[in-house]
Amino acid sequence: MQFFIDTADIAAIKELNETGLIDGVTTNPSLIAKSGRNFLEVIGEICAVVKGPVSAEVAATDVDGMIKEGKRLHLIANNVVVKLPLTWDGLKACRALTAENIKVNVTLCFSASQAILAAKAGATYVSPFVGRLDDIGVDGMDLIQDICTIYKNYSDFKTKILVASIRNPVHLVRAALMGAHVATIPPNVAKQLVNHPLTDKGVETFIKDWQSTGQKIL
Ligand code: E4P
């Protein structure tokens, strides 16, 4: 399973990238707005830090505008993945950019039928948003299960399932149990993944007992 970090905060990306466990980054217009930074500059900086896929989202809503903006974003670095919304125009732009070997992440996926269309449009990634479904009283993980099952039924569907809008470690674990290819995780949730009180307690006890032996390894 691949781990992407869902943020446009360079400091957070650098900190987590030092773990060596980060495979890519996703951003969206809201995260760019939160960063207060220039969009093209911040994507360039992220691509210099993380060599894996970095998703950058278009602002246009029409097919021609999306294609033009997608090509501009792709010029920033080879690892830019163009993020397009799951609309008919987005799907058309996905086919056009994919035909030019530009990778596309089709985002804002909230149904299995949308995920089928993303695969048929040749998307490299589809991003189903689990947290936002949970927010309206629908179990977002049911959607991930449906997409995993459908994609496994068709060997010609090459699109990777990128689980997005993750709000807690349980979302990540359930996605992994279902066999989703990628999870994009906000920095605060990424930091929570390692925590367990029994680990902290165990380390404390082992250090105390080791010190009581009076030995040294080095
Ligand atoms: C994914 O690419 C999106 O940027 C993200 O996961 C959205 O998450 P949110 O619902 O917490 O805003």
C-alpha cells in the first residue's frame, strides 16, 4: 500500500518525508488556500522534496480549460499528477491528458458508478472521499469496498484506488484490509498511526530494566 500525504504545508511534508515512508502528496484548492502560498511555486517545491506522484488540481470546470491547465501543471515537474473533478468535462479531459501520457487523479468521487467511469476514462488514480461521506451519514468505507470489488472484476481496469478524505487511523486500516492501492493521509492522522499506549509503556519498562543490569551495548 502506498502512503500519500494530503497537504500543501511544505514543513509538514518535509518532516514526514524524513520517515522514508511517504510515496507521494495530494493537494487541493482548499489546501493551497490554507497554505497562503502561490500555487505553482508550492507545487514546484513539493515536487523537489517528494519524488513520487504529486497531485495538483485544475481550477477550470470546462474540458478545454482543464486540458490547458493540466498541461501547464504537468510542465512544473515530471511527477505532477493532474487532478480533475469527476464530471463529464473532467472525464473527457482525463481521456485527453491520459492520451498524452499525463497522469490524472480523478477526484471528488462519491459513488461506485463514478469510479467505473474514472477507470473507463483511463485515470491513473480515482479518489473516493470517505470522510465527507461519513459526514452525511453514509459509511464511506462501503464505497471503498464496492470499488475494490468492481475493479478486481475487470482486468482492463488499471486505475488505482486512492482513498481520500481520511479522518482517522481506522479509515486507513479498513482501506488496507480491502486492498486499496493508496491512502492519502493528512499530517495529523499520519502522526497518529504510530501511537499505542502499550508501546510507550513497554519502552519505558524495557529501558528501566535494562538500566538495572548496569550493562552497555556500546
Ligand atoms: C484528496 O485528494 C483531498 O485533498 C482530501 O483527501 C480531501 O479531504 P477532506 O474531506 O478532509 O477535505
